[in-house]
Amino acid sequence: MWPDLCGATREAGRGSYYSDGRPIVVEHDDIDPGDEVLRSIPLHALMGLSTVQRGPHTIMTMEMSDRIRGTVEGSIHGGILATFADVTCSTSLFGAYDYPANVPVTTDMHVRYFRQPRSGPLKAEARLVHQGRRILSAECAIVDGQDRALARSTATYMIVPMA
């Protein structure tokens, strides 16, 4: 166990929650231990993802950069937005299953794209909307720096044991 940046305590491999069940909020300048795991995946590190809040209501940010742009300057590749939504949705499942014994695997995802961003950073908010024994679902909304809706998604995950 180690002290949290907000004064709470965390146990390695368990949820980031206060004792009353509220998710722990992490400031942008502080390193969330979950972000270390997140950034250990090369694509996620390239995207510059950061966790603002983790739990059934997750908030993540992503800086706009040339590394993630689409064909047209100032645009974001749709696959990057889909990955941002998938990562944010799967992070909203944290605490709803026994990690690290089990992990969520995306079984279905639908993304609706509305527009390209005008400014950054981009923000994704996801909520856990269904929790079964093996199947969990989440919804996500992505906005730009001006809070304009860029995309919305729904995703379904199966909880599978680590082999």
C-alpha cells in the first residue's frame, strides 16, 4: 500500500477508491500508478493519454500532436479516437472485476464520429453502464478543448482470466 496524492491509500492491483467508494481524482501533473501501466503500451504512450479520474466514471485526456493527426493537418485519425474511447471505457471498468487475475477484452464497440477538433486537449468521459458476472458495458463521449462533441461510443467487454 502507498499513500495517494489526495490523501487516500491504495493497494497495488486494487481499485483507486476512497473507503466510501468515491473514485480517486488524480491531478494532471501527478503520476497515477495506473498511468504507468497505461503508458507501458507503446500506442498509448504515443497518444499521450493521461488519467484524470478512474472508476465507474472515468475521465482521460489526450494532447493533440502531429503523431496522432489524420490525413489533413489539424484532424485526428478516426482509429486514434476509437482507441481513446476504448481505453477510457475499459478504464471505467476498473474495480468491477478481479485484477490482475482477470482482464477485460473488447468484444464489441460502436463509434459515432461527429466532427474534427478545433483545439485540444481532447477529453473522454466514460461510464460503466452494465455489470454482469462476465460481461460489462460502458459508454464514452469525446470532446475537444472547446467542449464540442467529437465522437460517442458504446463498448462491451468480456472478463477473461489471465492465462
